[in-house]
Amino acid sequence: MLDVSASEEIEEKIKTIAKTQNIEIDSLKTQKKGSAVTANLEIKLSSNLNIQEATKISNNLREKLMKAIENLQYVAIQITSHETETGFYKPGWGKGFGWERKGRFRGKIEEARGGGPGGNCICQNSNCNYREPHLRGQPCYNKICPKCGSKMMRV
């Protein structure tokens, strides 16, 4: 399947919906992949809005677009005035998933630190108190307590 721009009708519908929400679109790119349509928008909002308000407006716009446009499967909205991006993918079944704040965890997630050799794995059930020595290469969180069936943890 070739990726082609979605129809002018779809792009006009997106612009109209944004306009009714008093949202200024800086950039709009749409694609049609088979019967699925995707949209990437860059919007500008008032700079006196805080990030939560701006994200709420963006999410509201995304929901309106997904409801109004048949076959719209993916919407990414970048808020250029706040350097924020939200995205949403609608799968064929169940609920979709979304993410917010481009680079949100940059610098906040540390590298995983193994506990090294030694230590113990203990049962998370406070009534059980089962304990066994930790074995290198076998994370405690992957173990099940042989006494009560609860998950184990490292100490």
C-alpha cells in the first residue's frame, strides 16, 4: 500500500473542528494508508495557559477529531507554543493508548541497577515471611514463593 495524503475534505473537516475550538493550526499533515487515516497537527495556543490546560485542550481536540472523522486511526498533536506533543492510536478493538509530553522522562529515569551477588529474596506476603538467598542472574521479582504462591522481592 502506498501512503498518500488524505482527501481535501478530511483536511477541511480537521481545520473546521479546530476553528470551532478556537485553535490555530500551524501545520497539518494527513496520510491515508489503505482505509486508515492519520493526522499530524502542530497547533499554537495562548502562552498564558499552563501545560495541563494546554494538554487538556489538545486531548479534547483529538477526541472530537476521532469521533467526527471515520477511519481516523492516529492523531498526533504538537503544541508548538508549549513544546508539548500528545498522540493517540486507535486500534481496531478495545481502548487505544496515548502518551503526553515529548521527552517527559528524559533525565528522570536512571539506568537499571542490579543488586549484584548476595542479598535475599523474600515473600511479599507479610504473613508468610519466607526467605531464600538471591541467586545471581535470577531476579527475585520473577520468583514465586514456594510456601504461599505470592511474588518475591529483593532485599
